[in-house]
Amino acid sequence: MPISTTLDQLPLKQNAEVVAIDWNAISETEGRRLRALGIDEGVAVEKLHKGMFGLNDPIALKVGRMMIAVRKAHAQVISVQPIPVTTLA
């Protein structure tokens, strides 16, 4: 079983499920914005890109059919469980 990590530590092109969000670590307004973008517990995400020049900010995610960007500070409070890639035999 994969070990959970935070979204900022998830490898690129990795699919994962959001398992927990530390809502107390971000403002109420920021929390509403994340929910409006579809980020909540149980949602599948894929980390697509991260910022250039070593800043790693922002982070581009695929949520459903949308591509969104979140700040690294927000990604650090989102715990995810990597979804293993299954191979067809």
C-alpha cells in the first residue's frame, strides 16, 4: 500500500487521491477557493508541472478535466495517497 505524502512532495505525472487537508493551516478564504477549484478529501489529482528556476511555485494539477495552479504553501497542507499504476497482463 502506498504511503501518503503531501502534494508538494508528490512526483510529477503521479496520480493521487487527496486523503486530508489541514484546513486550519490556511485562511478561510483560501479554503473556499480550493474547494471551488474542486480540491477536497477523496478527489483524484495528478501533479503535472511545478514552477521554474528552483522555486517550485506554483504547482499545476489536473483535477477532473481541469488544470489548476496552487501555491506550494497550499500544496504542503494537502495530504495525498499515490495511486499505483496497474499494468495489464
